[in-house]
Amino acid sequence: MTETTLPRTETATSPVLQTIGVVKTFGGVHALRGVDFALAGGEIHALVGENGAGKSTLIKVLTGVYRPDDGQVQFRGEQVTFGHPSMAQQAGISTIYQEVNLVPLLSVARNIFLGREPRTRLGLIDTRAMDRDAAKLIGQLGIHLDVRAELGRLGLGAQQMVALARAMSVDSRVVIMDEPTSSLEAPEVATLFEVARNLRDQGVGLIFVSHRLDELWQLCDRVTILRDGQHVHTGEMADVSRAELVSHMLGRDLAQVERGGATDFGESHLRDREPVLTVRGVDARNTLHGVGLDVRPGEVVGLGGLLGSGRSETVKAVYGALPTTGGEVRVGGKDVRRNSVPDALRSGIALLSEDRKAEGIIPALSVRDNIALAVLPRMSRFGIVSEARIDALVQTFMERLHIKASSPRQPVGELSGGNQQKVLIARWLCTEPTVFLLDEPTRGIDVGAKAEVQSLIDELAEQGLAVVLISSEMDELVEGADRVVVLRDGAVSGELDGAHLSSSDLLAALAGDIAEADAEAQQTDSPEQTADQTRLGGQA
Amino acid sequence: MSSTTATAERTRTRIDLDWVRRNGVYVALVALLLFNVVATNNFLSERTLMLQLIQVTPVVIVALGMALVIGTEGIDLSVGAVMALAAAVIPLYIGYGAPLAILAALTAGLLCGALAGSIIGFVGVQPIVATLGIMVAGRGVANLLGGEIKSIREPGFVALGTGEFLGVPYVVLIAIAISLAVWFVARRTIYGRQLVAIGGNPRAALLAGLPVRRVIITTYVVCGLLAAVAGVLMAARSQASDPTKLGLLMELSAITAVVIGGTPLSGGQVRIVGTIAGALLLQLITATLIFHNIPDSTAQMAQAVIVIAAVYVQLGRRKGSS
Amino acid sequence: GCTNTGEEEEPTTDSAAEGDAGSEESADAGAGSNDGAAQTVREGEGAAGDGCTIDQYGVEPLELEGAKVGFSQSEPDTAAFRAAETESIKSAAEEVGVGEIIVTNANNELPKQISDIQDMLNQGVEFLIVAPVNSDGLDPALDAAKEAGVPVLTIDRKVTNEPCTDYIAFLGSDFYDQGERAADAMNEATGGEGKVAILLGASGNNVTDNRNAGFKDKVEADYPGLEIVAEQTGNFARDEGQTVTEQLLQSNPDITAIYAHNDEMGLGAVTAVKAAGLQPGEDIKIVSIDGTKNAVQGIVDGEINAVIESNPRFGPLAFQTAQKFYDGEAIPEDVIIQDNEYNADNAEENLANAF
Amino acid sequence: MTGTLTTDAPTDRVDSAGGGRRSTGATVARVLQRQGALLILAAVCVVAGIAFDNFATFGNFSAVAVQASFLAVVALGMTFVIMTAGIDLSVGSVFALGGVLAAWGSQHGALIGLLLPLAVCGLIGLVQGLIVARGGLPPFIVTLAGLLFARGLLLALSDEGATTYKVPEGSWFRQLAQGEFLGLGLTVWIVIILFLIGGVVLHRTTFGSTILAIGGQEDAADLMGLPVARTKVVAYLMCAMLAGLGGTMMASYTSSGVTVLGVGMELEVIAAVVLGGTLLTGGAGTVLGSLVGVLLLTVIKNVINMVGTLNSNWQAVVSGVILLVVVVAQRWLAKIERR
Ligand SMILES: Nc1ncnc2c1ncn2[C@@H]1O[C@H](COP(=O)(O)OP(=O)(O)OP(=O)(O)O)[C@@H](O)[C@H]1O
Ligand SMILES: Nc1ncnc2c1ncn2[C@@H]1O[C@H](COP(=O)(O)OP(=O)(O)OP(=O)(O)O)[C@@H](O)[C@H]1O
Ligand SMILES: [Mg+2]
Ligand SMILES: [Mg+2]
């Protein structure tokens, strides 16, 4: 039941939300050049395109964040101009924007109901009711967390789910999701699909953006493809093949695109050498419990686990960015000082963080300065930086990673999500690490880029780099890693390698977790069901 | 500041704002100059113009330090008190000759900066409070050391305030030298680059292995040092050390200069030339009000309006931060 | 410098009061333990007669010796005037041999002075000497004192409350008069002809107002030759006096005289005039008010033409008045002290009297 | 405006997130954070109580309460502004302006004396709010200009500060601050009531949570469709009106419109708010904390007076050092909790 196309009658209905010849430019950059787009009620409409194709911009135009330079937006037949996101929301369009946009310091419940909290008779916020309803919503999404806890304490994945809960908590005609699954695990993805399908069946129109192409066929009815801010194709999801889709996105012809495998990872390249990275019994207050890990040169070790299993925590701890209470990290036999990022860097560890916005880019600085940031000392004499060297370095990496920016001096904040990610990868490659920790390296980047990054990871491993790979994408993990270490509740719960390294094995491992997790918190949906959803999320 | 925050207006008027943002302060400056050329008698005399440069030096020097601090997403309210403290130290050591006295004064400033830097860098106290505490205590210490105002007659020291080289007063030359130095440090050195990175996104800077604490502390030390320099120069000019009054409200003038110069208080940017222009603008405003003998009440209201106007031209509509 | 912010409200009424004050009598000079001349009451003033007696005021008699006395100072002691004033009160208290003298400092904040006084009353002071931050608004403090049956003597600034019910009497200078005398001195110095720039004290403060009003009224009335070409605030500070003067000398090159509301600004003006390549005291005549050592020295050096004294040494006179009060004598509403004038002729020998 | 820059900045903000809400989920850290000032206040009181026999008396406490009430009213408004990650430097001048207007107005009827300052100060706040929220200018500069403007206006109204308007004898306007109820000055009761309201508004209304959201993450609040601009404007309006009210109370208390009030008050108020555990980066804090901060500052002055012979310079040094000690202590408390 991967493709669920709808009866013609549904899709034939007049569009709820529509753009006609929308144009949007930022300074020199043409983000949208006259895009026509139409969303019908009761359909799930995929919006795809390369990084920087203009998807997010289109969404922001639709929801009143940006005002189009030209063209018009129509909602339910008549033309509208939303001056502010609130106006779009009042009209019945609820949106999950690309980067999580919630308030870290407020509780989960507050975040879900901000602006429309339940009231008591006195017109005051009814905190009890609010927490109760929030807990219910979160429960329906199959995750269990304290809704009174500060949102900022949750992992990115969890935050993403809270954003979904917020979007669900209003009944709206249109729901827009810009890369909602980019940091989600199979179970959560399955839940999200469930939710989306329910909404569709209630006649709501949904826009769904994702760079995980498989998801499109599982979920979406129709698809619109953008390239360089232009509309290139709209049609039934079922009618396009993966290859066609990609060729449309990249603007290359089919032959070029057609290749085997869901990902671009090459063969396994395990070599039995001494581990270069050894992690022993790392503890961190109520997130990690005695995590151990070995990585050999040229080996790619994957970290598997459910949302909140502490994978991000593990790599952060290794990198010294998460205060640990015990355990040791050794690189090439030498001890790495605890809780010291500089020391970790010196001993050759690099971490590509999962949270691009908060822990990665420095938005106001140029692409150039962002790339060179970590290697300034090497780029300078007597504390005086050598522009020439930096330019050379930046040049090479921008070409090698195909970073799409108007110039090296463009502020990174203005780049599209995927290109920001590439900038960060470049930053770390500059440091010539011996151990590279990648937390969701392909999060939110398009097929083309993803292929590049994946083969890059291979290439790096080939060159003898030790890689730790965290990915919420089953295939990426299975095909990319030589071994997968499975985490649960901040502790190693198992390891898969060689013959046992397959999607099904991994799913089984995770499903086991889920079963337990659900056993712990008695929930409406039964384990089997969740496991079943998981499989849906995983396959294809 | 991230692209996602851009709202309709801001993005629409992006281009022209860019131009204005780059030139606004200079436009205002030129406008006020022209006004004076026309309306103020004897304004174009070499001495009058030089006088403006002389009088603006303390603000410029302090503002440059402040610009660096603001670049790290911080703020330093203690500069005025530090000036007073530095000045207060001088009479104590002037007996051993001007150089040693000045050295002592600068040391005092350096220590204040180091204190502020450590409290902010190591303990993580919010800059505005940390420096507020130092401001209050510092002024008190200055008074304890200096007591009531003391005239300073030491010829070497007086010369610093009154002397000239090729018709340009030492104080102005010093200010120019410092400006160039700070410009170089901010633009060309690792430290300068790291500073703006830290101001732009502390968390990311930390994960990129930048020596956040060291940079923070250094910055406050530099700021304190520059404040001390300004204090010394003012003392030399008035040939007296007045711990009670010296540098009162300097922190506000300096911050205003920086912001008029186009540096957002949200950090992540340092604009040296703009800051200097901002200081000159403030100087010219006060001078103009004196030239035309405006009563204090009107003067204060006029200042308010002009400052708002100037900053609006600079930062208008792109959400400045608190 | 004398930055005593805010001063007695309507000097005109003081001058009126002067007339009907009774016999000659002056506080014995030198009683002040700290160097310099103690205050003397202005001729034809500070006498008994229709003054305020302890019965009228209605408080218990008190033996000052061994008593607990409170002094509420208005401004930081870093101002020469304030330092001298506080010092004088403390040492006079010792002379008299009071049991304890509690000194608070309001740092120029009226609310703080009110709480200071209330706190001192809480600590059970039996007699209060107050140098008000401002002529108005001390009501809560004075009420509290009345409630506690503690008499209040205000010095150096007159409050607008009811004499002999809210406070015993006012000891201090007449700032309006100081302004007038500054005008006379200016007339002397300039020979009746000149363009005068005024360096005002801090805005919104009665000293500034009175010293300015006195000067301008007098010039208006008697010295048509003197033209006031500029009035700008120097906030009682030396460096501000300097910067403002520098600017003024540029925009009005024809200025021939400067009247500064206090010595500090006067000294600032001196520096500025020199910097402009002119000779202070010669090319530009300078008159200021206070009588600080630096300024009087300035006269000796010929850089300042005249300084009107504003004598801060209230200690001896204050305690004498208190003693008289408890001896049952009547204390006049205003005990206006005799302020001297320093000029080229007497500066040398009186240098010691400067504070 | 400012960021706490320790190895784990984000978690800091979480830890020091003063009760953004009433939830029982308040972390130990948050409690400690808030009690940082409270603990020190208690400590100071105990020590003083032992050292000076007339400290722990009802008379002294009620006096301190009244003395604190004026600062407290202003601090309440400032708390809201700071929670939006803003700041209001104009409160000192507005406070003074309010007093002058009140005194002048009371000569034409007590009610005018009460309403005029609220109206005028409110207007100033409204303009500041509009420039900040709609114009997008940094609050620091806008309110700095406001400081100058209000002071200038005040001087203009009192012919360069020469005239001080008096509140007419027997006008019930005087009762506003001079009256008593259950042995406590009316201003104290006013403060208690205002802070109760403030607490409810902040923690139990959408306006309140919007304030916190804006301070926590303005872009997010914007994308969530919250009325960011409007809320900010209201915050500055409120702050100015409360400052004006404070001035009005002071005018009633002193029966006159004193022109030299409120210089440097803004910093004292900010200090109080921060001592109370509110983050200048916004998004977190409690109104109660600010009240504690105000009390702490007032009690310290009171104690310094008890000591009696401390000269004004030492007073400055002591209060500065205490301020530093308290904020440092708060940070440590927060950190210890994280170990
Ligand atoms: N605020 C902005 N200022 C300047 N340029 C911008 C801004 N926002 C987007 N752009 C540019 O517009 C183009 C489209 O960006 P957009 O974020 O819509 O791409 P996208 O399709 O969402 O990519 P991704 O899949 O990586 O999110 C990019 O080239 C980007 O650099
Ligand atoms: N679904 C959840 N339920 C409860 N807590 C969660 C959940 N998701 C995240 N958290 C909290 O966030 C912390 C780290 O989560 P995080 O998502 O970073 O872990 P992760 O394994 O890296 O998952 P992700 O793939 O999202 O990075 C966990 O220690 C937990 O406290
Ligand atoms: Mg996007
Ligand atoms: Mg993670």
C-alpha cells in the first residue's frame, strides 16, 4: 500500500490554495521566477526540488512571511495578501516551517498552545487543562515526554514532533510541512504519515516537502517540482518514476540519473586495523550511561536508535561538547581531555552537529568566513590572517562540494538549508580530521547533494578517515555503515554488522525498543501497530 | 537575523536600505556640517574644526573599545567609572613623573577590564549587570583614591594635553593611532574574526573550537584599557583629576556612537569607521547646540530627536535587537 | 567645587526678612576646629526677638553634651564644599562633646535623604542637622522628625516648609545675593563694559537659578554696559566648564568676560581661555562663586578676577544655634551668614580661609 | 542584548529560565536561581537583625517598605520590558516628569493630578514602543533618547527647573502616599496589588506568554503568528505608565513636584530586576523576583545607614560589590545544580 492515489473527483476539485506567476528576489538572488502552483483540498501535494530551488520561499510567500514581488496568491478562489503569518493562520493555513520555530525556554505545552491557550471562566489561562490537552496530543503522536518540561531540553527530533502537535491542534483547511521528517525516526515518520492521511481524508489540503524521495511515494498524491525558482512539472505522484523525478529536479537527462541503490554508498571498506577512536564507559547526567565505541581508520560506524536514544548526546560527549561525568575517549591511543572541544579538535575529532541553526552556522558571517572559522590559526601568521590562503581554501571547497551561493561573501543565513549544510561540512573538512562524527549529515539536503555527501563519506573513509554516522534514514545507515551500534536510553543495546546488517535487522532491533517503550508508557496504539507503521516507514 | 526572520517589508526594501545603512551616518554628518557652515559664525576656522576633533577624542577612544565589546554581543557600562579611576590614580603617582603615573592609570583600567571579563567569561554573568556593578563600585573606589578634584601641574603631563606636533594636538594624533590599530585588529587578525563569530552565534563558535572565554576577556580588557587612555587624556586636557565628574554618562555616549555607526547591539558585527563617524556626529550635535546658545531643556529634547533620526536612518526597519 | 544642588527657594523673601532681624551679634570666629574662617552671621541678622523658641517649637529640652545627633548630608563628600561642610559639622560636634554623631549621605537623591533621616530617627537621634538635597519634598522626613519630637536645623539650603513647626531655622548663604555680588565684582573687573558668557550650574537646581537670577537682575538694573551673550550649562564640573568655554570662545570671539556659577567651572574656563591663546584675567575677565583654594590661588596668579565666597563651615554656628535654642533663646527664621569676597587685593592674605 | 557565554549557553538559558510559568515542573535550578536574591536578602536581614537592635522593628520594616514602594512600581514595568529582551532607560526621567506633572495637576484637582501624568507618560511610552516595535530600532537607543526627551520636557515645564509645584494643602491627592492602612503606607498596598496583577498577567494570560515568547525567540513568535509588535508596544506603554505612577506616588509623598528626581534610577531598577533572576536576554523571569530585588537594594541602603559612619564613597563601593556578589552567587547556584 505504498501509493494511495485518490479518486479523480477529489483532485478535480477547485484549488484551495494557489499561486499564479509568483516572483520573489532577494537582492540579486532570484528565489522564485513566476511560479504557478495549485493545491487541491483533500490531497497531499509533494513539493520537491534541489536545495535552493525555492520551496521554502514559496511556502513563505503562501503564508505571508514574504510578500511576492509579483504574481498573486489565491486562497479558496479569491485573491489574498497575507501581511503577516498570523493572517494566514487565521484564514486556516497552519504551517511547520523548515527549521524548528518554537520557543526553547517555554514548556512543551505552552509552545503547542501559544496564542490560543484554553481559558478558565475568569478568562485566565487554564494551565491544568492546557497541560492535559498537550499531553493528549503528544500521546497521540506516540512519543512520551513531560509536556511541562522546557522545549529546549528536547532533542531536535522531539521538537519537530511538538511542532507537528501545534499544527494539529488547530483545525485548518491547509497544512504545510517544510521538511518535517528531516530529523525524525522511522516510528515518528510513520506517525506523521498517519496524521497527514487522516487530515487528507477530512478534506484538508497538505503540502509536503522532503528530500527523502521514498517518502513522497508513500504519502503523496500529486507532486510539483521546482528548479531554480521555476515550476518544471506537476502531476500524479504515481505517474513519475524516481529517475524521472530526479532528472526533473536536477535538470539532467534520465540516462545520467539512472543508477542502482537508494543511496550512493560504495562497497564496504572495513579494514582490520587498530581502532583510532576508542570510547569507554562514557556517562553524562541522565542522558548517557556507560556508552562504549570503537572505530577503526577507514571504517564507517553507524549509530542507530530511536528518537531520544541519545545518539546526538554520544557524539557530543565524544567531542567534549556535552559535560560528561565519567568514561574516557582516546584518539590514536592518546587520551582526549574531557569536556574540552579545543582538545578534541586538536586530537583530530570533528563534529557535524545535527542542529544547523543553533549549533552550526553563524548567519551574519559570509560563506567564506564560516568555512574558514575553525582553521583561522592555520590560515595566519603572527595572528594576522592571510586572505589569500583563505580564498584559496574556500575556493577549493566551494567547488568540491558544489556550494550554491551568489558569492563567497554572501551571508550564510541567506543560503538554502542544503547549502548551509554543505558549508558546515566544508568547515570541518578544512580541519583535516582523523575522526569525523556526522550527526544527520544529509539532513535536509537534496538528492544531488545527498549523493555527493554520501560518496564524499565513502571517499573520506577510503582515505582512512574514521567516520561515525548518525542518520534517521534507514537506508543511509544500512548501506553507508560497515557496522551499526544500536543505542537505547543512552546505552548501547546491540550491534549489527556483516551479514546481520540489513534494514530488517535494524528495524527488528528498533522495533524491540519501541515495543518496550510502549510497554512502559501504556498507550492507545499497540506495539504491533507501531512496529507495523515502522515497517511502512522503512521499506521501499 | 537569520533569513527566516525576514518579513515582507524588510526584504522588500533590502537594497536601498543597504545603501543607506552604509552611508546614513555620513549623510547626517555632512548635513550637520553644512548647517553649521551656513548658520554658525566662524565655524570654518581651523581652530573651531580642530577643537571638535580634540573634544571628540575621548568619546572616539571609548567608543572603539565599546564597539569591540558590542561585537561580542556584550556591553560595558563601566567605561565612565574606569576613566574616573584612571584619572584618580594619576595624582597619586605623578610624583614619580608623568610616564609612571600614566602607566599606573592604564594598569588600573586594564585590571577593571580583566575583572569584568572574568566575571562575564568564566562565571557567565550577563555583561550589563557585571559592568553595572563595576561602574558603581569603580566610581566609589575612584573617589576614595582621588578624593576631591586635584589640579595637576606636572609639565610633562600638561604637555600631553596641550602639546602639538605639526599643528596637530597630541590627543588627536593618539586617537588617530588608536583608531587605525583597532581597525587593523578587528579586520585583519584572528582575534578580530573570532570576535564577530562569537558575537554572531556563541554556541556555534564554541563548537568550532574557538577560545570563546579568552576572546571575551581580552575584549573587555581592551575596552577597559582604552577607557583608561581616554581618562588620562581628559585629565591631561583639563590639567586636573576629578573622580566625581570625569566620564559621567560616557558609557551612554559611547554606546550611542557605536549604534549610530551602524553596529547592531545584537553583536556579530564591528564597524570602526561608522563608530568614529557616530562619535563625530554626537560631538557636532552638542557643539551646534552650544554655538546657538540653546537652553538645556530644548537642547536635551533636540538631542533625543536627532539621535533617533540618525539611528533610524542607520538601522530603520531591519529589526535591531535590544 | 560647590555643587550643592538646589538652594533656598525665594531669596527675595530672605532679603525682606533681613530688614526686621534684630541686634548685632556674631558667632565667635575660629571656633571651627578645622582651618579657615568659621562663619559669621551677616550684620543686622541672626538676632533674637521674634524668632523661634523651644516652647513655640514644642520639644523636650536636651543637653547637647552626650546627646545623639544626626547629620544628613546631601551630596558626596568629594565636592570640596561638601567635604568642608561635613568635616566642620563633625569637628564642631566633638568640640561640643556630643555622645554620638551619625552622618548619612543622600548622594543627591531626595528619596534617599528622606529614608536617611527616617533611618536616623529609627536609631533614636535626638537632634537633626539637615543639608537638604532640595528645597521641596522633605515633608515626610520632617513630619517623621516632628512625630519623634526631634528638632531639625537646616543648613546651606532653605526648605519651603513651615519654620518653627517643621524646622527650627535656616542657616546659610543667600545665593541670590551671591549672584548680585558677582555682578558687582564683574562690573569692577570689566570696568562696566563687556560681553559676558555665563557658565550655568546643573539644570533644575536652585543654586543655579538663584545665582543666575541675582546676577542678571543686578546687571539689568545697574550695569547697562554688561551684555550677556551666552548662557550654557557646565554642570558645576571643571571639564564641562572647559569644553563649553572653548566652544563659546569660537562661536562668539568677542566675549570679554565669564561668570561661572562655581569655582570649578571658573577654573575650567581658565584652562580653556589659555588654550585659546588668550590671557585669563586680562583678555577674558573671570568671576566665580565658592572660594575654593584652587580658585583663590587663581586670583593670586592673576588668572581669576574675583571669587564670591560661599562659606561651608557650618559646624560651629550650627551647634551654637542649637545651644541657644535649648537655652530658650529665640532663633530667627533665617540666619544668613556673612560671605566674604576674594579679589586681587585680599586674595593673598585670605588664602588660608579658602576651603 | 547580552548572552551568557559559558560552555553550554543554551542550557544556561534553560537553567536560569525563571518561572516562565507557574508549572510545578520548575527545576531545582530555577528555584535556586530565584532564591539566590531571596537567600541573600534573608541572610542580610538576619545579620542586621543581630547587629543592630533597631533593625528588626516594625517601625523600621514599614519605613523600608514605603521607601521601596516607589522603586518597586517602576521595577514592575521594567520587568515586562526586559522579558521581551528589551530595555527601558527612560524610566528615571519619566518618573521625575510624572512627579512634576502630578504636582502641577493636583493644583487643578486631585483627579487631574492622578491622571495627567499617566496620560503624558503613557504617551511617551507609546511612542517609544512604536519606534521599537514598528521601526525596529534598538530599545537601548530609543529609550536613551526617551530619557533625554522626558528630562528636557520636565525642565521646559518648570522653567529650567526653577519652579517646584506644590500639592495644595488638604488635597486628598496627598493621601495617595501619605495615608496608611493597617499601619502600612498606602503605597505599599498599591505595590502589593500591582504585583499580584502583574503576576497573573504574566503567567496566566496570552499577553503574558506572548511577552515571554518574544523574549525567548522573536522570529519563532513571529512565525507562530503571535502579535509581536502590538505586545511590545503595550509593554513599553505599561512600563512608562508605571514609571509615571511611581513619580505620582512620590509627588504625593513629598507633596511637591521635585525636579531633581530619578537621575540614574534606570540603572538601579535594572539592577533590581536582574537581581530578581530575570534574564536580560529575555524570555524568562518572575515579577516576584523583581520585588525581592528591589527589597534587597533598599535593605542594603538601610543597613549602610545603620552602620552610620560609612562615608558616601564606601557606600558606593559596598553596594557595587554586593551587586556583583549576588549575581555571581546566582550563577554559581545555577551551575552547582547542573553538576
Ligand atoms: N532571506 C533571504 N535572503 C537572500 N536570499 C535568500 C533568502 N532566503 C532564501 N534565499 C535564496 O533563495 C533561494 C531559495 O531558497 P529556499 O530556502 O526557498 O530553497 P529551498 O528550496 O527551501 O532549499 P532547501 O531544500 O535547501 O530548503 C536560495 O538560493 C537562497 O539562497
Ligand atoms: N521522543 C522523546 N521522548 C522523550 N525525550 C526525548 C524524546 N526525544 C528526545 N528526547 C530528549 O532529547 C534528548 C536527546 O534527544 P535527541 O533527539 O538528541 O537524541 P537522538 O538519539 O540524537 O535523536 P535525534 O535523532 O533526534 O538526534 C534525550 O536525552 C531526551 O531527553
Ligand atoms: Mg527549504
Ligand atoms: Mg540527534
